[in-house]
Amino acid sequence: MGTRIRTLLASFVALAALTGAAPPPSTPAPPIPSPTGQPPSAPADFRATAVTPTSVTLSWTASVPGSAPLAEYAVNYTQAFNDIYWSQPVGNVTTVTITGNIRAGQQYRFSVLARGTDGLVATSPEGVTVVTPVATTGDTTPPSTPTGLRATDVTATDVALSWTAATDNVGVAGYNVYFFDGWYTSTLVATATGTSVVAPLRNAALGRYYYVRAKDAAGNVSIASNLVNVAAPPPRTCKVTYRSTSEWKGGFVADVTVTNTGTTAVDGWTLTLAMGGDQRVSSAWNASFTQDAATVTLTAARWNTKIPAGGSVTAGILGRWTTSNAAPTSFALNGSPCA
């Protein structure tokens, strides 16, 4: 019968095309009705009441029913820096212990929803973040969260990071610094005993994210710090070679060569050097100079103000030192860092 109906319909459509008659109008599918009424209130006082290496116990104050009785609650949770999302119906209760996907030394964030028998769902309260201990006995208290993570310097290969110290009931043993790819993979890139470190600048197409966890002697780790997205610095367009040509007790002579590695000429240049020792410059040639503490500034002479693309200029300095004649630690040409 179905085949015959389809054949008759096809014949009618073909006849309509020949005669110009319009085909019969199609009937749209009726819309799926949405639940109407008042949803339950959000569960209140949502909190973690117990945390073990393999379980987290959660409690909350019951929701007030809306236009229909309460049917159940559902606990949703994720593991930090992971793209997996779990949703677990727990029935009409106000306390539950989650065990299935909980592992030691990991960070999780939980939320809870109330659902009425009419399908309407309450707004989730503020989520709860916990980190599980690594053991069931001994020191099971994790350190507090390091705060204020920030990048203080970025080069083509490294990033300098600093943060505010964490605390612990026994003592903070150190910090783990992680690179996060923005999806689900974290990589340990550095460790530190203090509150700063220089970590490798990882290459990532979508971003360069870093975070820090404190750790104690028992192996417990803290909730992760804030994420820092570190942008790669622009390519450097200058290179400086510093060469000590003569040194004696209390004095030195050095050549400073500036190379323009960019694609356009530099017209007028000023070079700053962060001296590595306690040198004091007394004279210079092929450039004028000033000095403020450890920073020496060389400014082009009248005859070498331009540095063509791929070209270089050399200036010399004469000075004295008392305890150290260490080479400069950094250079900047017209305010831009040089290699």
C-alpha cells in the first residue's frame, strides 16, 4: 500500500509540473511543547563536606519546589584542565558521595541542579572546587592556592613567571609550573622552591597558558593558580655584540657592535646596556653616553646615525670597575630588546 501511495503522489507532482498546477501544500510538523510553570529554586549552601583520594562528599540545602514536586538532583562535575564532563543523577537527596571518576591528587569542580517532575530545572548555585589528597592517612591537607600568577618577562625562548606564596599546615615544599594547551593536556615545565621561575616558552597555536600548584612534603598539591596566557614576543630586529678588548685591575675597554637585523634602515639610534657588574663608564667614541646606576645609554654620533638593513655600527667605551666587570645582561635599541 505504501508503495502505491508513493507512486500516485509522484504521478500527481509530475502532472502538476506539466499543467502548472501547484502541488498540495505540506503540513509542518507541530512544535514540541516546552514545559511551562515555575522551576524549583536553586539548591542553597552547596559545599564539600568530605574529600578523600577517591571520593568527594557533597551537601546542600533542599530546593523549594516550583509548580511541580521535586523529582531529583543531578551533580555535574569536571576535572580541571580536561574536556571530560560528567553528569550524575543522584535522586531526591541533599547529600551524596561521588566516587566513580575521582582520583588522588586531582582538582575537580562540582555543581548541582534540581529538577521538578515537570522537567523544569533550577539555576545552578555557585560551583565548588576541591583537590583530592594523595593518601588517606598522615598529612591529607593540601596547600592553599598560589595567587597573582603573572608573566614578568617574555623572550623568544623563555617566560619569567612570579606569584604570591601559598601556605600549608605543615609547610610548602615547592611549586610545580605547568603549561596548558587550552584543551586537555597539561605538561610540567618547571619546579621552584621560591615564588618565581623562568620556564620554557612553549609553542602553541591557540595560546600559551601557564599555571602553578603548590606542593607539600607529603605530595599533596594545591588548587591551581589563575591561568596566564603568554603571548610570544615580536621578532627582534637587532643584535648586539659586546666584546671586552682590554681589561686590567679596576679598568676596562669594550667594543659594542649593533647590527640591524630588520628589513628597514634605522635612522637615529639609542642603545641601552644593563651592565652586569659595577662598571662606571668614563668616555666613549663613535657615540655619546650617559649612565644611570647600572644602565648605560649610547647615542649615535653625527656620522653614524643610520644603520641600514643588515648593516652595523660599532662604538667603544672606556671605564672603571671595583668588584665586577661582568658583561651586560641585556640590550635595547630605541626601546626594543635586542638579541
